Amino acid sequence: MGGEAKTLICEVRPVGQPRYLREAITHLRGLRRHAAGAYPVVGAPYISPQSATLARQNGCGYIDLSGNCYLAFDNVLIEKEGKPNTRPVRRPLKTLFAPRATRVARALLVEPSRSWRLEELRRASAVSLGHVHNVLKRLEELLWVARDAEGRIALQKPGDLLDAWRDEYSYRANALVGCVAPVGDKRRIMAALAREATLQGLPHAFTLHAGASLIGPQIRVPTVHCYVGGDPEGLVRSLGLQPVEGEGVVNLLTPYDSGVFYAPVTKGGLPVVSLPQLYVDLYHHERRGREQAEKLRRDAMGF
């Protein structure tokens, strides 16, 4: 550079997740004591935007095998970002959102400021300690949770966890019975549905537009969606509903995992799924779902 050499000290990691990059950055910081003026660079198969931010904040360059890079020293700036991961790791984020694993993520998101003991989180999520441990290990690798001096677990990046769940999830994975109803008033339908489900001992909670309308009463309800634990046939019969092909005016969802009933919110005497569950349900729904999801997140969730 201008006839002068510049020393770069590089550390390459097999995984570019923030936890491993932080270790590399710490190691490079130690090496710089013996190489005054050297510029530190971390390398990995893929540097995510979160990892890239971590490197920059610590005065470190980076380069990956997908074409992303950042080198900034003296009068030199070489930058390339936005390249997708061409070498995905073997443990994709979807492993965090398998049915039972999602229970752990959901519990953390419902109380994002809480510090949990392992046993408390196990009881809340109703899975084994081993299952909780495995999920937390993955979240720690991503720097989305951290432990305090007493071993309690706290969520550090609720927004990142919610985004990841949203991107892996669709309410359509649940079995659905679509119906038409003998009355047109959606509020009356919802009240009758909740009453009958309670009488029949069926867990239930409203979601999508029906749930959002109870959280934010100004929201219109074009269709009613309600999770129902167990066989919905008795409800269909007692409410005088007529099943149709596909989605109808009233839609009874049989959840593939009972975790959807965790921490329901009661509004107007009717149960609604937890706010994180409502958000991910709404996000991929066609009828203005994404707009309502983002409004819910902005107004009621705060992350």
C-alpha cells in the first residue's frame, strides 16, 4: 500500500456464528499485542449480518466463502455484503422450532425480561431437562441467551429469536376444519364457540384476525380461527356449523403440538393465544396478516 507493507492477522473458524466469532476476536486482540499496527481479520464459511456487526464493533475485518467481506484500515476500504449463505451449516435454525423445542422458545418470548432457572423453564415448557438444555445450548451459540453468575438464563435477543421462529413457522401445519356458520355475527360465533368448547372440556384459544380483534378491538374479523385441543367434530355439530373444503368463515385448528395453549391472554372473557404465537400465526396469513402482525409487535410486544 503506497509501497508499504500492511500486516493482517487472521483467524479462521469453521462456523461463523456470533459466539465463535467473539472467541476469535478475543484471541486476535491478544495477538495484536505482539504485532503493533496489524489489522485483525476473522474468516468463516459464512458471516451473518449479526456476526458482521459484531466484528465491525470490535474493529475487526471479516471475510467468508460466500463473497461477503469487510476490510477497513488506513486509507483502504473493501466491503461486500448481502451475499446469501452458499454453505449452510448442518444444524439449521429449524431444529430450534421442532414442535417440542418450540415450547422452550415460546416460553422465553412470552416473558422476554425474565431470568429462568433450568427447572423453571422445564416446567413451563413441559419438556425434559435434556431437551431444554439442547435448545439453550443452540441459543447460547447464537448469543440469543446468556447465563448470569448463578446460572440463570435470560433472553438477550428476543427480536432475533422471534424473527427466526416466524421465518420457520406456518399455522397451516396444523390440521384445519373450515366451516360456514348459521349466523353472520363473528362476535356471537366466537362467544358461542368458546362456551361450547368449555362445556365439552376442550382447550381452545383464538388466533389470527379473531385473536387480533380481541387484543386490538378496531381490527375487523373477516374469518374466525380458533385452536381446539381434541376432535372438533363435537363442536361442529353443537354449533350447527357446516364443513366446507379448505378454509371457511369459521376455522377450527387442531394443533400439532399443545404448546399453542401456553400462556393464553384473556380478553373480553375469551382466550387468545400468547402474543408471540399470535404474531407468527398472523405474519404469513394472506388477508392483511403481515400488516396486523407488525402492528401487534410494535404496539403490544416491544421487540
